[in-house]
Amino acid sequence: MSLSFRASVAPLDLSALNQLAQAIADPGFAIFPNFLAADISQDLVTLIEEKILSNELKRAGIGKGIASQVHSEIRTDSIFWLDPNDSNTTAQRWLGAMDLLCAHLRSSLFLPVHSYEGHLARYPGSGFYKAHLDQHQKSAARQISIIIYLNEDWNASDGGQLRLYTDVSRGVKGPFIDVIPRFSTLVIFRSADFWHEVLPASRSRLSLTGWLRGRDTPG
Ligand code: OGA
Ligand code: MN
């Protein structure tokens, strides 16, 4: 009984969905420490640990589809894309929550978001991702970026902060916030607007990073 009850609890309730929508409306980004119920964050940690052990994380590239190439001078993480056809309960719960968020942002903010794509990511010790925007140059499909950190017992001195540049017009020349990638912290921002980078860490760093997408535009 308790198991089926637990599995039916949504990772994001209505109040969480509202908080996310409000942040996206203004100022367009937010950082929420301890945002998810501990059980879903814990299950995501278990999932990424399983994928690491079974060697299913692959070096991440830059660019879309077959044009994607590994550039170790830009990013050094390894990733595993969540698959909607995967029967894994944790992946399904998370994808379900992201569908709900998509629907919520469509109805409350009229955002043109229709699907979610996301990957588990592991940055090795001293890994990094240089400053970038999440919208691909040739596509406006990525509208909203959502990151969940999965690092238990992470301290500021471990590094690996997400540096989020908060002034849309000044980008990397403007002010920034450094987010410590602590277990169950959620970061959300408009993908087209906010420059960000991952600073080197002294140990390996785990996250789930994903995007709410609009319809792909040709070209
Ligand atoms: C990304 C990214 C940030 C982070 O994968 O595009 O910017 O903090 N990740 O992991
Ligand atoms: Mn990014």
C-alpha cells in the first residue's frame, strides 16, 4: 500500500508549478534549494549511479544531431538522455512531472512549450562547461532550462558552481549568481536569455539537465 501511494505522489505539486511559472514570468530565472521531495531526488541519484556503473553515460557534444561533436575545450560532461520509452519508474515519474510543467506554463503564461528532453550528467573532477546559451543557433526549440542537482554533501569549497549571468542584455559582462550544485536544488531559466557556465569542481558532479521545447523551426 505505502509503495503504491508513494509512487503516485507527483514530484511537483500545484504550488511548486505555480512557483516555477511565477519565476519564469519575472525575472525569468530562479534558484530553489531543496525543491523536490527527497524521494524523487534520491531515486534520480540511484538512477544516475546505475547508469554510471553500466557505462551508459556518453561524452556530450556541441550542436544538434549528427552534426554534434565532442569539444573538450568547451564541455567535459558525460550524459545519458532520458528515454520516454524506458520502463524505469524514476525516469517515467520525472518525464510525467515535466509534461505537467509544460502544460502549466502553456496555460498560465501562454508559453509555446510542447515537450521535454533531458539528460543525466556527470562532470568528472575538474570538469567544466564554458559560458553559453542553451538555445541552439539554428533552432529556437529550447525555451526553458531546468536543472536538478544530485550531489549529496556538496560544499562551496568543492567548486562546480553554476554561474548564472542575471542581466539579459549584458550577458557575461554583467552580474552573476553562483549556484552551489547541492542535492535537490532546482534551477530554472529562459533558455534564450541567460548566459551560464559550469565552474570546475574538485570532485565529480551529478545533475539532471533538461529543456522544455517549442516546435522545431526548419533550418
Ligand atoms: C547544460 C548546462 C549546467 C549545470 O548542460 O547546458 O549548462 O549546472 N548545465 O549542470
Ligand atoms: Mn547550459
